[in-house]
Amino acid sequence: MIFEKVREIICEQFDVDEESVTLDTDIREDLDADSLDMVDLVMSFEDEFKIEVPDSAIETVKT
């Protein structure tokens, strides 16, 4: 499933256990992500899922 792959990417990037990442996880708050972390994360999603996310959407990513 998509969530499992997204969680895998998040866990790898933030070096956390899978149990730490749920559908309710706020990446900025719960994982202490800053703006550079978010850009790196979105780039990982873009590479993995072969998509393009507009820069303006990065600021709104929460989970």
C-alpha cells in the first residue's frame, strides 16, 4: 500500500521506528522537521512515486 511506502521513506529519512509514524503523525511537530527536511522528504516522494509536487504545497504538508 501507499501508506506503508510513505512511512518507510519517512522512517528512513528521520531515523525513527515505524510505530512512530501513523496517519495522525504531524511531521513538523512530532518529528521536529524543519523546512529543509520537508523539501528533502518531498523530493524522496517525487523520486519514489514519479510525481511532481509544487513548491507551494510543501508548506502545507503535515502528515
